[in-house]
Amino acid sequence: MLEIDGSHGEGGGQIVRMAVALSALTATPVRVTNVRAKRKTPGLGAQHLTAIEGVARMSDARTDGADLGSTELTFEPGPLHGGRFAVEVGTAGSISLVLQACLPAAFHAGDVDLTVTGGTDVPWSPPLDYFGHVFLGLVRKMGGRAEVEVATRGYYPRGGGLVRVKVERTVRWNPLLLPSRGGIARIAGRAHAANLPEDVAERMKSSALGRLSQFTTVRVHAETLGPDRAVGPGGAIVLWAETPETILGASALAEKGKRAQKVGEEAASSLLKELESRATLDVYASDQVLVYAAMAAAPSQFLVREVTEHARTMMWLLGSFLGTQFRVVSEGGLSRVTVTPTAG
């Protein structure tokens, strides 16, 4: 049984979520200790338990310590298999983070139809539109096929969002080769506000377009949602820039007391920072794609503005499970990251 120290690196929920995912992928029993040791409230939260439950169902795993507040978890997976699965966070815990743990297993399990209830656009996690347009877009370039449908939006603190994901089995992963960014083909986005004044989403959109006025091909869709399509008040804007080689994204959440114009400006400024840097992956995607790069048939390479603590922690975890090798070299204000799979 592999022992993983949950206090390593960023010491948060990422370690336990992805340790469970890698355990199922490699059929390696794992024990995670010091779960979320560096967080204000250590131990497993509702979102982490939901991620564990999802992976456990796809692998008929035996678990010990899968309880709220537990600081130690044992996960013993069986063979992965497809099917229909439904899990519920029960709070506004992030659906995107649950899916981050479930998808690596789902891609290898066979055809999977997964329904998750929780928060679609909540703090400290990728909004669902970033997950769908940026992350899944990058995964598609590597050979993975998944479709996401947001049936209901759910915001902090109530949650209640409903998301369905259909995943096809992936036999072979392609390396992600992004040595340079290339020209921008288009910039797109989605702004939404629910159970708020009708002009909130439009104001987010307008301020984002103002910051991106130097680009001619920008299309942002704005929509206002009622109680039939969203639980509680909330909103977000997600922007993404597409080149022939890659997709870079940025986002911002609506918050009580924050002007809608400020939300749009924040998202646009974050995207501009990525574009002006000439990075080929944004800082959020860089740690999320590592698990797929580690399973590719050949080495992957990309440029990032910053190698985050999340990315470094993921590199350590992949090395522990798969023996994946990583090389990070400074280059013109960026970091060039090379991912070499064990077989590579």
C-alpha cells in the first residue's frame, strides 16, 4: 500500500482527491495521512467525500476513514468499470473539483454517465464554464472525449447545482506539445447572473469587452437565469482565448458588494496577463492537465507564467504513483515544463 503525506506541498484537498484518482487508475491501494493538514479546518470536507465516493463507485473500492473531518483515508480499488453514477455534495462544494478527481478514472473505466449535485460557480475552484470550455478543450486535444451539461447553476452557500457529464473511454493519450502560443484565432466567453437584476450579466460582459477592445474577434454571451435554472443568487464570467494550438482561460465570480463591472474587468485582466506573457497554458490549467500528460505516449511540453504550488504538488504525486519525470526551465520570464511519462 502506497503511503501519501497529505501535508506535502500545498497540503490541501488536491492531494487526497488526486491520490484516490491515481489509486484507481493504477490499481494501487493508498493510505493518505495528514489530510488537508495545512487548511484552517483540516480533514475531509463534503466535496472531498463526494469525489472519493465517485471514484470508489467506478472501481468498487473499499474505503476506511471516508468520514467528515477524517484526517486519514485508506482507499483500496478494484477494477474500473463504466456505468451510470450520481453523487451529491450536499453543500456548495465545487462540482468542478469533484469532476477533476472522477474524470481520470472515468476516461479509463469505459463509457461513464456521471451526475453531480453541488456548487457550479463557487470560490477557490474553476467555474463550470472554465471546466467545460478550457479544461475539456485541452483534454480533447490530448484525445479525451467528454460532454458536460449544466442543468442547474448552484452558488455559495446553498449549492444545489446539477451537472451531467458523459465520458467516452480513452485508449491512448496524446502528448500536449505547446512550445509556442501562436496567433489568437478568437476570444469567447460566457457571463451569467441568477436571481439578480437583469442588467448584471450585461454589465459584466460590457466591462470585459472594454478591457479586451484591442482584439477584434471577441464574442461574450450574457444570460440572466431565473429560479428554474439556478438555486440562489450568484453569477460568474469566464473568458477564453483560442489559438490553433491551445486554449487559455480566466474567470471571476460575482460577489455581494462587488460591482458587476469590476467582475468583468477582473476576468479580462487575468486573461490579458496570460496573453501578454506568451504562455501556452494558463496557470490554472497547468496543474490540471498533468495527470493526462503523465499517461501520454510521449513527452509533453508547455510554457507557463508561474509554476504554482498546486502544480508542484501534482508533480510530486504523479512521481510517487507513476514515476513521471518533470523538468522546469526558466525561459524569458516564463517556465518551460516538460513532462516525461514512465514509458517515455
